[in-house]
Amino acid sequence: MKPLMTRSIFFIFILLFFAGCAGLGRGCSSWQANNFGSDWIIVQYKFDGTPINCWKLNDVSVTNETNSDGIYWKDESGHLVHISGWYNRVQVQGGRYEEAAKLVGVDINLIGNGKYPKPN
């Protein structure tokens, strides 16, 4: 191969590699969360957007249900929890639960074992 052709192929390879890396971090985080577990804040909302259920999960694998809008996970006592409908979840990084809770509009100090207190 000619040096110019080799450089062109190398340049194209580098461009494709770095373009693919944009989603690599998200993909790796998602794969790790599904297969090995991660820390999560999961909130289920009422029809008006009020949080009704909320979970603070540590080292748990959360999986999307096939052909559904739902997700499921095993809680610390071994129960399989399924939710669907209006919910949101944040994968917590570095134990920063308070920051993650703010992203979904809940107070980390009010999160119980599934139930979120009604607003006054």
C-alpha cells in the first residue's frame, strides 16, 4: 500500500473509533447495571406527576421487561418487584444519592421502603 492510502485508512479508522466512543460510556454503564447491579433511585408517579412510590437501591440489577414499559428488580429480601406506568430512574454514581434524587424530583430523606409520603 502506498503511504498516503495507509494514512487515509488510519485516519478513517480513528474517526470511526472516536465517533463510536460517544455512546460507549452509556452503553457500558447500562450493560454493567443490567448484569452486575448498580445503585439506583427509582420513582413511580401518580397521573398528576406526584411521586407515590420511591426506592433507593444499592447494588441492584434493574431490567426492562420484554414487550412492556415496565422494569423489575429483586429487593434486598429477595422479592421480585415489577413496576410500569409513569416512573423514572437514575443510575447513581459514586454514592451521590442526594444529587440523583434531585434529578427525579424527590427528597432523599423522605424515601422509604417503596412508599413516598404524600405532600402536605
